[in-house]
Amino acid sequence: MNEVKKPKRPLIFYYGIVALVILAFNFLFIPYLEQLRVSEVDYGTFMQMTEEKDIGKVEIQKNQILFTNKDESKIFKTGPMEDMGLIQRLYEAKAVFSSEIIEETSPILSFILSWILPIAIFIVLGQYMSKKMMERAGGGNSMMFGMGKSNAKIYVKSTSGIKFKDVAGEDEAKESLAEIVDYLHTPSRYTEIGASMPKGLLLVGPPGTGKTMLAKAVAGEANVPFFSISGSEFVEMFVGMGASKVRDLFKQAKEKAPCIVFIDEIDTIGKKRDGNIGGNDEREQTLNQLLTEMDGFDGNTGVIILAATNRPESLDPALTRPGRFDRRIPVELPDLKGREEILRVHAKKVKTDKNIDYTAIARMASGASGAELANIINEAALSAVRNHRQTVSQSDLEESIEVVIAGYQKKNAILTDKEKMIVAYHEIGHALVAAKQTDSAPVQKITIIPRTSGALGYTMQVDEGNHYLMSKEELENKIATLTGGRAAEEVIFHSVTTGASNDIEQATKIARAMITRYGMSADFDMVAMETVTNQYLGGDTSLACSAQTQADIDKRVVEVIRIQHEKAVAILNENRKKLDELAKFLYEKETITGEEFLKILHGE
């Protein structure tokens, strides 16, 4: 889309103009007025007036002679001449010698010219600017400088705009939004049968999944004006300004209908009203005005309201009820097929080799959002440039995934031989436990090269396909794999290090979820002990049980992890020779592939 913006100068520009006007008035114009009072004459006129005794005051300067007539009503000046008898003639003419022929302007006139007149100019200029800015904002009901006016960005139809083909991996969301596009093109099909489009559509999903891009794609497909504004832009310091902006936004939308209004991060103004006295009155007034405006027009006016949020649980129920935001469209993280499509879309913008396996890259990027996948393609292109290649290769893409997951390689981080050996056994411990268990994702890559994220090494496991459900056995195997690194340290070195901190955190999180959320504990049966808040922003949880129950949960979490930890130790003891052989190989190579790992494991 091409954004249409009117050029706006900052207020400091206009204040600067006023300051220059005042300075020019005081230093240029007023001295000029003073000079207009002096008449220039030749030296002969000066001598004639002296002989006629028509001289009042005289001031002799180096480069000129200033004098007045007898009644001092006029001021004259002439050039100096070699005249030895001048002083005597002036004395005889009863002239008064003075050093201040040109008297200063009267205090009243000086005050008027220096201050009253510039201030009057300032007021007139301010009124003119205020009028122009209010007209530009769209009406006369605004406060000065358009404070209560909507500053929504307006995108008009453009041949180079975003279309649905530019948004991949969200087929269900596009299918739902395509109906809106069809309505904007041919509204008669819906009005004839008595149907009306939803007034509002709410796009919900994690950050980076393409909610804003989908909204622009709807405008691009429908070829209609598109108003875009963030929820935070409604919240002002002065109470009532946000509500005024809402009114103005809907007024502009009705004038431009058919059109689309997109409010990003609507949870900023749409949070639940808790009724507390002393809350944010400005936010509540803005929300109330939004609710009123959405009730003020019917669904057939051609104005479609789109909003996006990653905190749907925090929205006020009055905002999400039918008749306002009628339809909720989930924009979730893409699946395997969606990730592959997104990679192909972004790969069109860079030069790539012909033999790129996007399916393999999509598997390695499990759980990545559309924005992260775009970043992976960009990092791969940067990697190709660093390596002086003209195209992006498969290895560049694989390396870029590692960069996004674990950061860049730390080339200056030098581990001691003992630390390097510990890390090698730690990572092989993960991989070996995973390989010896069923229902575990195959090992793709093992490395002990330190990364900027702080990881001294990592083991990459890649699922073969989409995984929507996980059984209790799979979760237990995953916990065992996470404890495999620490188990290897205990088996080989009979000691432990700090390198398992992230493994411990992940294992604890899985074990607690099994008991509190998934009902995988015989003691608590199918009782939810924990609720998830901020589903799309990290999935924070809060316990909803008594203190005694919490203590019981902690004991069972410890027991689950202990059992899997003991299982990992047993697996490594049973395969001690392979553990030593693989760790030695990794120590020497620093990075090995899944194929190399399996070849040594199976003795090929």
C-alpha cells in the first residue's frame, strides 16, 4: 500500500518564524523608521540656513553633520567639508551644539512598536495556524492543533499493495477474510437475502503471525481505503481527547465508505472495566466512545472494523459481544505446510540455489512465527554475503535457524579441554537418551560450539511431521531426554555443573503441566490445578488450589523428574561404550550431523 501523508511542519517552525519577525522588527525596521526622519541636503543648503540663522541644534561627526531648523521640527544631514570658519558662523547664528540631534522615540511608541505589534502578529499567525490545522484534521470541533483529531494513517488503493498471495501459512484466516472482500465488492449479494456483514472482526494470535499484514491484504484485495491506527494513539494525557479521536476516526470512515478501519493492539483501550474508583478515566471514556460508535452504524454502511490483539482474555466483554466484534479469527503459529509456504514467499525476495529443501528447513523451524521465518531468510542472505557467495544455499538456511535459536557462534570463546569434554558428554547424553527411547524426535545436529545466547552447545531434534497431541509417554521421554545431559556428567565425571540450568527449567515446566493442567496424575485425576494467562504472550500460569495441594503438587513434580532422571542414567550406563565413542568423536569434530551420530551408534 502507498501511504498518503500530508507534509506537516513542526510547531517549532512557526515559532521560529515569529521570533525572526520580532527580531527583524526591533533591529531592522525600527532603525529604518528613525532614518526616515532625517533629510539629506548638500553643504550649500547648510551654509545658507546658517547665514539665515535658521539653525537649531548641530552635531558635527566625522563623516556627517546633523542639524535641525530653528524650531527643531525637521532634521537634516550633510557631508563634512574643510571649512575653517564654520564654528564661528554657527556661534553667530546662535546654534546649539548637541550630541543627540536624533532623539529616541517616545517610550509609548517604542513599546508599541517593539512588543505590542509583534504580539499582535503572533496572535494573528497563531489563529491562522490553528484554523488551518483544524481544517486539515477534518472539522472545527477539535481543540487547538488538532489534539482531538484522529491521526490514523490512510492507505489508498495501489497496484503494488499487499494481497492474499503475499500472506502464506494462514489459509483459515484468509478464507474467513475473503468473505469480507467479496462483500465490499458486491454488497448486493448479501443485502438481497437480508444478510449483513459483521461490524467488527477480531484477529487474535501470538506476535509475529501476520495479523497486521492480513488486515492490509484485505484492503489490498478489496481495493478500498484502509485506515490504520494503534490503540495506544487514542490514549492521551487530557481526559476526553481519546474519545474525540474515536469520533473523528469513525466520521472519516463513514465519509470514505466503503473502507476498512484497522485498530492494532486494541487491548490498550479495550481492557476490562474493573469499576475501581480512581482508574484511568481517559481509557474508559475512549472505550465507551468506541462502543457507542460501533452501535451507531449498521453493518451495511460499507465500513468494516478490523482489530488485532495478542491478549484477547483482557478485552472487555462489551467489546467482544455479538453486534460489535462479531467474528473472532485466530491467527495461530503456522504448521509444517504453512512454514514451508512462508519460507517460499520470503525466499522470492532473495537469490537462492535451485536445490533448496524448504520442507527440511520448515521442520527445523518448528514453532517459528511468520516474522521469525522472514528473519531466517534474511539471516541466510546475510550469511551468503559474508561468505562471498552470490546465492543463498541450504547450509546458509540451516545456519540461520541456529542463529535465530541460539545466536551467532562465539569465535573468541575458548573452552578448556576439560570443559570441552564435559560439554561433549553432556550433548551426547541428550542425543543418546533420545535415540534409545521410542516416540522421541530424531537427532538432526549436535554441536559444542558456544553461541552468543550463552549456550556452550546444543542438540537439535526435528520432528518428522506435525505433532498436535502428545501422550503421557512422549512427555516422560522428553523429560528423560532433558535430564540426559546432567545424567552423562554424573556417569562419567561423578559430578555436576551449571550447564543443565535450562534443561532443568524445561523439564520442571513439562512435569508441572502434566500434573496441574493435563490431568496425568492419578492422585488429582482430571482436576485443573493451574490456569493459563496470556496464552499468546509466553503462557504464564497461576495456581488455583490450596497451599496444601500446592505442596503435594511440588512433591509429585519432583517424583516425575526423578524417575525420568534415573531412567536416563540407566540408558547411559547400558550404552557406556557408545557414549564414550560418540563423545570423543564430537570432541574432535565439534559439530556432527544426525547421520554421523546414527552411523556410530549402530556400528556402521
